[in-house]
Amino acid sequence: MRSIFSYTWRTISFLLLLGMVSTAEAKGKNEGSPEKTFYGMYVDIDILHPILHLFNSNRMGVNADIQIDLWHKLYPTILVGYDWFDASSEYSYPIPATNNQYKINGTYFKIGALYNIWKKNYEKQNSPIAYLGINYGISPGFNYTIENYPINNSYWDNGNDRSFSADGHTTAQWGEIVGGVKTPIVKNFCLGFEVMFKTLLHIKDQNSDNNIIHQSYAPGFGDKEAGKWGFRYTISYFFHL
Amino acid sequence: MNRLSGNTKKNRIYRMTFAILFMCFLFQNCVNDHCNEPLYTPINIAFYSETDTAKQAIPIGLTFQGVGTDSIINASGQFAVNLSLDALNDECLYAVALTHAESPLELFVLNSENKLIANGKEYPVKRILNNVIYEFGDFEDQLTFVGNVDSIYVFRKPTFDTLKISYERALEFVSAECGCMNTYTIKQARFIHNKIANVMIHTQQINNQSYEKHIQLYLENY
């Protein structure tokens, strides 16, 4: 059920974005040539995840990035964020669990580059941009806590099932293709949104004492199975050089 | 005037796009996943004839019991049973009782106190399931009785074998939706000879992807 809904809306969203980007490209006419290399930098703060936390208390996240404006064309980007997930309520296997917990939290970083495909107004310091780009994401040493997940041994234990608990930290890495738009609203303040298509490169499974632990979530990436698409809504400030 | 209305239109489109995307994102966060992964990882044991190793044997009356448990499994030619999670001693001992055409017919009587009398000895009835009586005594003195709950029973006395399986166990935390799963690697399978003539490990790895036979038991005169 989830896959039908999520893929439908994601497809619609992506098509809308593509439509806007291609319209922008078609209309885009550059005015002049770059007057300088370094025009300034954007500091973006994501406003979507804090708002989502109001609707879903099982997840919380904040992130911010810096985008350096080179020639109004290329935007090297570095992002830092923190995510916290409580996936305890997602357990749905028929063996009953009591007080089970699965929580993940940690910091993540992204580094990448964006290319402005919108018309470039070189006379202005800050003008609307539409961009495509790539990011590399890493969440080094994020924490997980697993408690009281049932292990069925009813045949041998006469119904006294056992439970499994563990905690530790591990690392996730992923890649992203991003597309987005950003436009000034008041003076140097901008609003923007960004769509990401994410591919998980690696989540290190923990393997110790014959226990193998696969993670379902990674900070910055989200749900391993359903987290291929992501969104950001940002409010930014443009610092002039 | 036209320019103004064009700008208003454009702004409206942008606003609508933001709103649609935002609503969609909110919506997708309200839906949960379900566990679609099979997590049952039993050991599959099949019986074969010793004389014709390609022929799967179907013993007449076959019951299995993990030693130390009171759970009895009825089976025909093949069955699946759980391995134990005892971390200190990763091995399982099963009592295998089976009857065959040559098993001697014996007379059993259920007395007024619901005890079975066989060969002049009384045995307490531990379990009556679906009108069938099951009884396992101490491991050294095992008996199994099968028959309708009446006063007198005539049935074949089974033979007993013991199957010992040693293995390594691993516990896997599969996902938030599914929780945990056990996987095993069979190291050794031994038996106490009676009707079982030989044991072969067919597939060592036991996980939720494997539906193969793991252990093949070869029976005499089947």
C-alpha cells in the first residue's frame, strides 16, 4: 500500500520539478558574462524537517548547508545535519513484542556541487537559480539502540520466548542526484526547495558474537528500503562578497 | 496590465507546486511499512530408504520429540523442526520414534486412572491430542503410544532412535519491521543406531531463503 502511494506522489513531484527546470532552461538567456568568480555564498537552513517533527514525533532532524556562488554557475556545497529516528512502533512481525525499542541518531555530512541551469544575471549579486547537482553523504558512527525484540524459541523453552538487545554505532554512505530552485524573497533572504534521488552505497552491518545487525535507517538517508527520494525546503541568507 | 496578470499566474503556479509537494511529503510520512520477510528458519529433515537412496521413505507412524521438551511432532516422510537457541551448548537431541510393518503388535489398556498399562507396567498419560495418546517417559525408557482413547488399544510398538545435531547459531536483526531471525550452520549430525542406518547433511546453511532438505535420514528395510 505504501509503495503505491509513495511512488505515485514521488513521481508526480519529480515530474513537476523536471517541468519547472526545463521551462527555466528554455527561457533562460544569460545576460552578459561573469563579472567576478566569487559572488558570495548562501547559508541554507532546512525548515521542512523541524515542521515534520510537529506531525510525526518519531523523527526529528535539522540540517544546514553552505553553497558558494562561483560565476553564478557552480555552487560547491557542504551540508551538516543531525537526525533522530524512533522506529520502535514499526515492528509488525506476528511474534508479540513488549517494550521493544529501535532508535537511531547521529550526525551526517554531505559534500557536492550544483550547477545553475537558470538564466544567469551577472549584474545582480543574488538572483533566482534552478540547479542540478550531485552529493556524497556520510553518517560516520551513528548510534543505534535495539531493545527487547523477541526471539522465538517456543518449541524448546515451552513458550518462554527470549528477547534480543544491542547497542553500538556504525557508518552509512550514500550518493544523491539533486535538483532544486531558490529565489530571493526579501533582500538577501531566499526560499528554496530541493528534490534528492538517493542511492545507498553502504551501511556497515555489525557482526559480533554471532549477532548480525542490519540497520533500517541511517541519519541523512532515512529509511533504507523506502528512502530513495528526499525533499528539503530551505530558507537562506545570501552573503555578498 | 498583462505583465502583472502573467506574474500573478506564475506566482500561483509556484505556490501550488510548493503546496502539493509539501502535502505529499506529509502524507507519505503517515504510512508504515510491514514485514514481508519470512523469518521462520527450521531444519528440514527427510527420510530415505537405505536400499534405494533416491526413494523417499514414508514411515507408518513417525513422531519426533526434542529431548527435554514435551512437544511432540507428528510427521510423515519429511518435517521441519526448530533448533534450540541454547548459547552454551549449541546442539539438539531429538528422540525419533517410528513404527513399520515388522514392528510387533502389542496390547495396551487404559485403566480408570487414565494410565496406560503395557507389559504389566503403568505409564502416566502426558498428553491426549485429537483423540490420540502420546507418552514419552525418561529418555532411557522411552515409549510412545498411539491409539484411540478407549479402554484397549492394539498397535505396533515403535522403535527408537536418537538424532543429535550440532550447529553454530547466528542471530540477525533483520529490520525495524521484522525484528530478529536465527540462522544456523550445521556442523555435525550423529545418531544412535536402531532403524536409522545413516545420516547425511545435505545443506549446511539454514536460513529463511533455503527450503531445501538439510538432513537426510536413511532407514533400514524401507
